[in-house]
Amino acid sequence: MAFTMHSHSGQFCPGHAKDELEDIILQAVRIGYSTIGLTEHMPRTDLSDLYPEELLPSPKSSLAALMPRHETYLAEAARLQAKYASQIHILIGFEGEWIRPAYGPLIHSLAAHPAVDYFIGSIHHTRGIPIDFDAAMYAQAVQACGGEERRLFEAYFDEQFEMLQAVRPRVVGHFDLVRLFSAEPGRELRKEWKGVWERVVRNLEFVRGYGGWLECNTSGLRKGLAEPYPKREIAEEWLRMGGRFTVSDDSHGMAQVGTNYWKGLEYLEGLWVREVWTLERRQPEIEGGERQLVEKAVSIDDFKASLKLQP
């Protein structure tokens, strides 16, 4: 019953990820996944929102390609969903890009597509500047927030709160991504930065209120952090509220499918988490009826039993 709710391919995130979408699905089958959530990045609509690798050969042509590529992705995902239905349960989604409030209506529009099962709500920018691309851009974001890292954290969680209020994602992506390039990624926010911690708790309470999930995202380990997203003090607060976790490898290619999953599961077990959550699509009982998407609990023991990776 192993799964991921967050994945990317080089086919539909060129320059950002690697490999064809079908090959990533086949890799997920090989390592024992029963479910894979496909969540390519949503298209952006402004030249200023392109990443450095998207500026060549032409920013305008790169921007113009994003929306048609998203449509092609949805069609290919639906084809693969049907092709491999007997081997793996494929959920079709996307990762939302909340760069500014103007993206809210676009996220809602994309989520309304009949092929889409869910979307991830993520923040990769603060003050319009990428915070997880490299250390130099992170430093620019710090300067844009007044030159203090604490202020960047406050702005990040404020913008995250705007996103949560506007689109209420089923899955909140890498909740504390802002700490990736921090000078002190393990800093105890509750003790050291009261204003940041108050924002963290506010955001967690809002997600809990509408029934959203946080992902235990193991990509933080792959990128050198000591803990997955979210860090332990945040995870403990989330669990104290009765919040639910899903699990994601946030893979960007075949080589990253399932990366650090054993460490991630050990982390969850250390928090006394005994089950994680995914979604299951059920066909309508009558012809022409609407398909159902139901929440499904998976025990950590069952998750580990199906995972064909070395610990």
C-alpha cells in the first residue's frame, strides 16, 4: 500500500525534472507503489514568474508553451491512468503555484477540469522571488523582506495563509519549505521566533479546520535537511490538533521515486503516527454518474510491507 501524492516528470517539467511520465509510473510499480499522484507544476502566466532555466531560448516562447503543455499532460495522464489501471492506482493532479493572489482564480479553473482529482497547494516564492531555487535567490528574498531572515519566514507563512484561504488545497505541499536555504534550518521557531510560530499555528489551525492534509515530504532529506517537511515541532503541533499526514517523495525523475522513504516512515513512527492518508477514485455505481473520490487510511505497517526498497 505504498504511495506518493507528489511527483514530477521531465516530460512535463522540462529543465526542472527528468524522465518520461510513463517511465516514472513504471518505476513506481517496480518499487511497490499501489498509488501514485501525478502533480506536475501548474502553468504560470507572467514572464516574471519564469525560473532561470526557462528563460532560454526565449522567455516569451517558454511562457506560451506552459498552458498547452498542461493540457497535453492531462491527456497523457488520463491515457496512462487507463493503461496501467490493473497495476497501479493513478491519481491526476497538479501542484499549485501561489506567487500572488491573482493565481487563485487560475488554480480554481485548473482544478475544475474533469480529469483532475486533487491539487497540492504550495508556496515556492515569497515577495515574488523563488525561495528554494538556490542560495542566491533565497538571499534576494531575505533582502526583499527587509534583510532579516525572520521577516522572510513571517512573509512566507502570511502568503501561505493567503493561499490556504483562497484555494483550500486537499494537500498542503512542503509546509515549511522556507527553511531549505536558511542559515539555521533546524531553528526552534516556538522558542526563538514567536511571531513566526504564531503564524505557523494559525496556518495549521486553518488547514485542520477545512480538513486538509499535510504531506510528510521526504525531499527535504534528499536536499540535505535533517528532517522531512514539516520539521518535528511543526509536525507535533499538527498531530496535537488531530491533523492527518499523507506521504510524498516529491520525485523529479525515476531515480528519486521512493527516495528516503524508510527514513521518512521512521520519522513518522517516532511521532507515533500509525496511519497515513491517500485518495481512492471509485467509479460511479450507475452509468453517467459522478465518480467518487474517497479518503483512505493506510497503516504504516502495510505501507512498509509493500515497499520494495532496501531500508
